[in-house]
Amino acid sequence: MLDTLYDTDIVAWSETQADLLSRIASGQRVNGVDWEHVVEEIADVRISQLNAVGSLLFQIALHLLKLHLWPDDPAHIHWRIELIAFHGSVNRRYVPSMRPRLEIASEWRHARAMLAHDLADNPAFRALPEECPWSIDDLLQGDLDALLATLKQR
């Protein structure tokens, strides 16, 4: 039954498993814990959280690039507002144990690659560093003007 519930209604399965685990934690003896899937889901939480933070770091890098490459674009204010939102989200989700598992260099390369096709001949794009100019700490701090200034110094 639990395998079927896991496959057909993950919400109901997780509620059932949470209840069973709570009962075990309170000292009750219960059967029916789907240990294999519980372990799998706990491991997936780690991956999901890392992916979410990585995605936010990618969005931050991409929007900083947009601000740098198109400073006079009418969408400039919109990009800054989105950057502020991404920064808030990344700071709510980031925890120190993520640091060695996050690859800001990869997110930077991905952001550059998103723009490379249309901007290959743009001198400002060609002047961008190949390697990410910011650390995770720089991005978490969220000083947009300082982050942009780093790109202008290149």
C-alpha cells in the first residue's frame, strides 16, 4: 500500500510518513515506515535546496550581466528589482553547509553562455572575464553597485 501511495500521492505519503516518524520519536512502536523512500526523500531535499540556491545565483549573475551590458535599457529598473528579489531569496535559502557544494563558476559560465550567442561581437561582452569575478560571499552580501563596479573595472 505504501509503495502505491508513494507512487500515486506523494503528499499523502509524506503526511503518513511524518505521522509515523513523529509517533516513533515520541516513543511509540509503530510499523509501516517506508524507510527506503524516507531516506531517498531526505537525500532529495539536499539536492533540491542546492539546486534552488544554484538557480538563484545563476539568476543573480545573469541579471548583473544584463545591467552591465545594457545600462540604458528601459528594463533596467525591472532587472534591479528582480535582483533584489533574487538576493532576498538566496539569503533565505542559503546555509553555510552549501558553500563547498555550490559552484558559482558554473553558474557564471551558464549566464555568460545564455548571452554569448547574441552578443559574441559586442565589445563589452568580449571584455567580460571568463572566470566568475565574484565569490559566493560577494553575491550573498548583495551590494549591487559593488558587484557591477567589479565588471566595469575589467
